[in-house]
Amino acid sequence: MVGFDPGLTVGIAILDLSGNVVATKSCKEMARAEVIRYIIDHGKTVLIATDVYPVPKNVRKLASTLNSKIYSPSKTFTVSSKTELVDSYLNEISSDNYPANAHERDALAAAIKTYKHYQKKLQQIERRTEKLGLTPDEVDEVKSMVIRDRPITSAIGDVLKIPEGKDDLEVQIGEMENDLESIDEEKLRAIEEAAKKLKQKIKSQERQMAYLKKKNKLLKKDVRHYKKKTSRLEDKIEKLHYEYSKDILRKKEISSKVSIIKGLQEKYTQEKVLREKLEENLRSMKEIRVMELSEKAVPVKIIESFTREKIKEAMDYWTIKKGDVVLLSSSEGGGSQTASMLINMGIKAAIFVDKMSHPAEEEFEKNMVPVLDANKIDLEMIDEFAVIDKDVLDNEIENWKTRVENRRNKEEKRQLLKMIDEYRAQRRRPSSGD
């Protein structure tokens, strides 16, 4: 009995007529010729079983090729019922031949379901043939005929070669069973042993030879048939492989073109953003240029933070030049070196929103670059830059310079007084000779 699960991955499970699991196998893209060869290698097939209703076309073709009956359930199994059936049955017969995957499980479930369907009749055959001294092969032959709808008595008569004539087969077999029961056990054992030897040497060999000759003839015919079919299948596979290769190449080409299109779209988006940014920058620069030509307002170029990176970005974006006024939105990260970068550009003044570091402030003062507090002057924001009244700016710069000069004068005066005090103190000290 062969359970068969068709599909891209094929599942096969083989049971003998006593319900033992002979073999299970699964293989991806397994050709029908390979499936048939694998099944024939394990013996003669009586039944092809499936777990699907209605019977798939592939199962019908396989059964037709193997000259076997088909068994299918009245409805398709659920996954849980198949798993439960397989686990229960393997536990019942103490088998460790568990399926390796879902395909083998489905095939095995179909085979077990089929065996369960015929189990009572097969066990009845075993009980009836037990007293007749038939070999296991002969018992299987009886079972095969019964599965193919032969009555049990007729099948046993065929195997024993009892001629059909005056007496009914059932009567003859019954008489044989009664005669065997009436014989002394010891004599029965001797007779059974002798009968077995004789049947093994004569009857079984003759039948086996006849069967093998018949089977050999059929197999030769099957081989010729399968060779033709294999040739056709190989042609079909080659054609499919060619079509598949063409499809792969087409998909690769499409994928490549899609990648190119995506790359161009991304580049277009980047270029568009850059263009918009440049247009905005150009518009701002034009407005700044207009203000620079005006004598009433001074444009203020904005730097996001007091760091090297942001100062360089602003230099590229605004083209900061000598005489420009800059506004630093944040003094974070600033020190004497970043202050030197702005000083070297030749800026007119630096406006800070928050408190800058002491080293930076000292660097600006040392180079007399005014540092103004944004919170104390009137700045007007226009798009990406600010504007300050020229008079207000000049006034703030003068005030800053005045404060710095006063602070420097005070410091110089303090240093001078300190030097005078030190000189006087030195004059008052008694000399070492006094």
C-alpha cells in the first residue's frame, strides 16, 4: 500500500499488507519516473492512497501506471487529524519510523487510513490461512486478490491450486481445515513441516517462476513505455528549463531597469532640492545685495552655531566676506580658535544670542572685533537672514569700542599704579649696609 502526496515536493509512504511501515521518502521536484522506480524497488503495488478528496489527477496517473486500485477518503483530512492518526498508529505498532516532514506525514496518513479500511478483512485472511501452511508471499498474494475484489475462498483456492469441479471451493478448504484439526498435534507439526518443505521446493518455486516470467514480461513492456515517457519528459523539462531561464533573465533585466529608474529618481530629487536651495540662496543674496547698496539697513548673515563645521557651512552658503556682520544663533562649542576663524574673515561685527565663552570674548577684544548682544538691539528677521538699522549698528559698535577702550585705560592705569607702588615699596626698604 502506497500513500502518495503529490506537489512540488512529493511525499511517499509504503506499508506492507500486514500494516508495517516499509519506507517513507520526500523529494523536491521528483519526476514521476523516479517515483515509480522508487515504489517498484519496494515490491508490487496493490493500492495507491491519497489524503485528498477528490482524487488528484497525478494520483490517478500513478495508479494507472502501476495497475493499482485507488483509495481516497470521503473528505479531505485536517492537519490535526493526520498528525493524530500517524502518532497513534506508530505508537500502536511500536515503530520509530516517524515522518521527516509534512509531506511524508500526509503520505503516511493516507497509507494508514487505507490499511485501517482493509484491516479486518486482511486479519481474517491471516486467520484462515494460518492453518493451511501458506508462505508469507502466498498470504500476501491472497490479500492482493481480495483487495482487488476477489472473494477470500476463491483467492485461497487460486493460491492452493484447488481445481474447481464437483465440490465447492469453500467445502474443499473447509474439509482441509477439519482434517488438520483432527490430526494429533505432534503428527500435525510433522505434516505441516513436510508440507512447507514440499511447497517451498515445488509449488512455491513453480508459481514464483511463473509469476516472475509474467512480471518480467510486464516490466520489459513498462521499461519500453517508461523510456519513451522519460524521453518526452526530458524534452519537456529542457523546454521548461529554457523558458524558466528566459523568465529569470527577463526578471533580472526588469530589476536592473527598476534600480536604474530608482537611482535616477533619487538623483532627480536630490538635484531638485539642491536647485531649490540654490534658488533660495540666490534670492537671499540678491536681497542682501540690495540692502548692502542701501545706506539705511545692513544685512546680518546667520551662523547656526559657534563651531568650525557650521562656520564653514555658512561661509559656503552666504559667501561671508570682509565687512560683513554675522549673527550666531548659539555660542555652544565656541572658543578662541573659532573666534579666530571669524576674525580672519574680516567681519565687521559678531552678534550673539547667548553668552559666549571667556576665551572667545578675549580673542574678539584683542583684535577689536565688536561683539554685540542680540537681546539689546533691534533685529528684524527676513527669510534666512536678519536686518539691522545702519545707524543703530554704528551706534552699538561705537558704544562697544568705548567700553573696551575705557576698560583698557582702567587696566593700564591700574598696572601703572601697581608699578609705582612696587617702586615706592622698593625705595623704602633699608639697604643691607645700614
